[in-house]
Amino acid sequence: MSEFCRAYPAAYRLKYKVRATQEEIFGKRATIAEKGRIFGVYFPAKRLIAFFTSNALDTQDFIETIHHEVLGNFGLNTLRLSEKNA
């Protein structure tokens, strides 16, 4: 994670939680059977990203989730509308 933050310094502005299961963040009813496999989630109001280690099948899943949550969900919100449209 620290290597990623060095490459993308804006990622230092976020908080991170790493949990074993998605139920630890969303509650005991948020099972994979009920909600699907959740790899990560971004909470914009809290500037928080949570990752669920048991859902990642390998390191590549985790890396893709970091990119998706930080660059896609958080990063997209740092752009002006005209930049998003471009």
C-alpha cells in the first residue's frame, strides 16, 4: 500500500481499513451469497476505503481493487466536470 501511495500521493489523504470479510463492515447479512463478492468499497463522506482480504483470490485481485477504489472512485471525484467529460 505504501508503494501505491508513493506513486499516487493523493492516496495519502484517505483512510484505509483492511478486514477479513465484508460482513465486518456491512454486517452479518452482507454475505457473499446475499450481496455478491465485494473486494473493496469507497465511502466518500468518510474518505475511507475498506478492503476484504478473504475475497481476493490472489495479489492481482487486491491490486486491481486498490486501483479501482483509489483511482476510479476517489480519483474521479477530484476532477472537474469538464475533465471527467474529456
